[in-house]
Amino acid sequence: MKEDAPLENQTHPFVTTMIVVRNEQKYIKTAILSFLNQDYPKDRMELIIVDGLSTDNTIQVAKDTVSEF
């Protein structure tokens, strides 16, 4: 890590979390909320959701959950 990086960035590295789903409409909201409710700076993390051609409402539930937060 660079020495001239802000202290906040040194103590909280940027974190990427990926959730890979297929037909998980029953569970995706809980998974997303679990990620979003972490005690971690929101500007130091990102969530990537990869859908494997779900045929249920997984994508819409994910979009709705993120927009509600």
C-alpha cells in the first residue's frame, strides 16, 4: 500500500464481493441485505451479482432490494 494513501484507505481496503446466482429469488434479498448491512465504509466496498440465466424473479428481487437500501 502506498505510504501517501489516506489513513482511511489503509485501515479499510477496497473489498469486492461477488454473488453468483441462478433461480435464487427466495434467498437473494437476504444475501444482499447481509452485504449492505456490514459495518464497513460503503465507499470501500462493492457488490457484483452475476445471474446465470435465472428463470424466476431473481433479477427483479435483486434490483428492488438494492433500490430500497
